[in-house]
Amino acid sequence: MSWLDETQSFHGDKMLQFKPTTTQGPWQWLSEVRAGQSGYFLTGTVGDTSLWRLFRLETDAFHRAIFTLSPLRLSAGCPQADFSALSDPLLAAELAAQYRDLCASVMGHGYRDVVTKARNIVEGLVSARLKAAGRASNRDLFGDLQAVKKLLEDDKHRETCGWGQLEYHLAHKIRLVHGQTHPTQTAKTGRVLRPEFALWSRT
């Protein structure tokens, strides 16, 4: 959550205007951050599903607060995933286990693990789908996606290959985000993987 701009809302027949918060105020959550502790925000009714932990706090050039909130507990958890349609039962069991680990990482705010597990699951699904279509798998996500790209560029197979542009690009998105978890990539680009970007990208 980033409060960079003025926000307006209506309360009855009156318009309320909220100024952006800064890091210069006397608020308790700022004191907790300065003390190296996690601050919390409560939204909605009382309960741990309404409690949000202050995950990170930054400031811009005007001392406006840019903060990231993470839920203390997801209200609905992760959606159910069914891999039973895969022809290889061992692969289906492994992907189901990887998905359980992914959900545990989401709950524990392990954003790097979330990206890694998402990439592993995508790699398994893409490989299985290519094999089911009678195509050889490269045992590598990038190579398999190159094979998918050729199918999408082929006028004879584009409509019947079982792939769409959206699926193809989403798989590439996860692959590229996973690359940012590598220490060598961080040193090369000078950028670290932002937690909120990693958690959002898994979707």
C-alpha cells in the first residue's frame, strides 16, 4: 500500500480529504519501525484476518511514507489446485507437494520461496503439456517455452496447439521474476527483488 497522493471519499453528504502520511508524525507504528519492530494496522472488524503487518517502510523525496502491508493471516488461504489430470502420477504428486509448499511460503511471507515454487510448478506443467501433445520436452523452462513460441507462430498449429498468448507470456513472466532471485543477477543488475512484486507476480 502506498499513500503518495491525496485521497478523497464521501461520508454522508460531506467530502473527506486525506493528506498523504509522512514519516515525521508521532504515530505508534513509526516508533515501532524505528525500534526495529513490526507495526500493525487493523482494518475492518476485530480479528487476525483484518490485521496487517507493516512489511516495509520507505520514504520519497518529500518524506511521504511508502509502506507495504502483508496480511497476518490470509482470509481464505490459497485456492485449491488439482493436478490429477496429468498422465504422470509421480509428477502430479510432486507438483501438488510444491503447491503446498508455495502456500506455506505465502503464509510465511517467504517471497523468494513463492517465486521459486511458482517457477517449478510452471516448468512441470509446461513440460507435461508438451509431452501430452507429442512434443519433446527440453527439461528446461526456457527451452520448453521456445517450443511453445514456435507452435504459436506456426499458422498450421496455432489454433490447435492448446496454448494461448496469455498463457505463454504469464509463464515467461514467472521465469523472468525467478531470475531476479539469483544472487548473481542481483549483482549484475544492481536491483533486488521487491517483496510486493514477487508476491504479486505469482498470480
